[in-house]
Amino acid sequence: MMNRQPLVSIVTPSFNQSPYLEETIRSVLGQTYERIEYILIDGGSTDGSQEIIRRYSDRIAYWVSEKDKGQTDALNKGFKVAHGDIFAWLNSDDLYHPHAVEEAVAYLMDHPQVGVVYGDLDFMDENSQVIGHFPAAQTDLKRLRRGYVHIPQPATFFRAELWRQVAPLDDRFYFAMDYDLWVRLARLTEFKYLPGKRWASFRLHSDAKTIRADERCWPEMLRVHYRDGGSFFSPIVLKYLLRKLAAPLIRWKRRRMFKR
């Protein structure tokens, strides 16, 4: 068990998200928990994002704006310079709820056997209005390998010592880098879902990666599955095939959500 208040390192990867970036930054800096090391890795934005970052630079532990190979590369850069005991990342169009970090830290301090903790997640639109909820659920390595993820990445916190055992993220993944990380961590530690703890909001908008995610996320998840010795005759493969058939309906439902 930690005997002191742990330092929490939060990384925000960003590229040309100026309409939402300031709200993201403020949601981190407005946390009720004080010992936060905030790291912002910008991919060389050209939309005014750098000016927004500079306004908060005195409260950001480290930031850089330079061309990179995408979100996964930015996350690796951020966590490489992080000094915290607990890690998390928040994308540049998402938000933390004010007590998220405090509650996550409290749980990890009281439960040393748990390495990854996550709460609930709202979906919000371009105007930050809640339009739905992520179907979070308890998971473990067996469920993850079957394709039952149910982990809302923006509402997830994990121990830095575990990250250092499995890092870095595979920068060949554009969508499923979090799934790959969860699988690696689940081999080492217990995951815990805390129902009713609303820790973050995930923004759905026309430029968001997740609107078009299924076409690339699930093939990347299958790459993880086969890399780790998975069989073609596995639930995750069946889920992929069913989602491929349902892709037009899934895309329509997601676009309908943020057009409300």
C-alpha cells in the first residue's frame, strides 16, 4: 500500500483539436486531487492549439509540439517522461469529471492487489451535452481475449510500475492500442470496475476517430489475438465477423448520436 499521496501522471496526446482542447486541459487542472503531473504531447498542430497550450504552460509539467507518428507515438513520448506512480491518458477532445483522479487514487491506495481501476463514462456531443453512456463492465484476461473489452479508456487509471513492465505501446496500432495495453496488463494484475463512479466524458463528433473505428479497430484487435496465439475458432473472431455484417447499422447509430 502507498504510504504517501501518489503522483498521478496524465498524458494528453493532441493534434488539431483546438475547438475542444482548452476544455480538456481545464478538466485536468480542475481536479480535486492536487498531485498531478500533466503532460501534453502535441503533434505539430496548425489550428491554434499551441496558443491554447501556452496559456496554461505554467501548470503543465511538460509539453511539446512537434510532428510525430500519431496518437500511439505521442502516448509513448508522454509516458517516457512521466514520473508518476499512477498513469492515465485523456485525449484532447474528452473530459474528466472533477473527482475522477481523487477517487481512482483512493481506490488504488486501499487495494494494492489491483493494478488497473476504471469507472463509468458518458458520451457527449460537440457541445458537451451528455447523449449516452458507455457500457462498462468488469473484465479480466479471459474476457478480453474473447473480445469483451468494456473498459472506457478515458476513465481508466493504472499503476506506473506495471506500465514499465509492458511498455511501449505498439505504434503500428492506430485504434486498438488501448486494447493491446489492457491485454498485456491483464496478464500481470487484477482489473477492477467501479460501477456508478462517473469519471469521464467521451466526445462524439464528426471528426472523432471512434465514429469510424470499427473498420480498423477490430482488425487490429485480431492482430493482438493472433499474435498471442489465438485461434480462428474463438469468440473474438465471431464477434468481428458479426460486427462486420452490422457495420452499416453501427455507423448510422453513432452518427445519429452526435447529430442530436
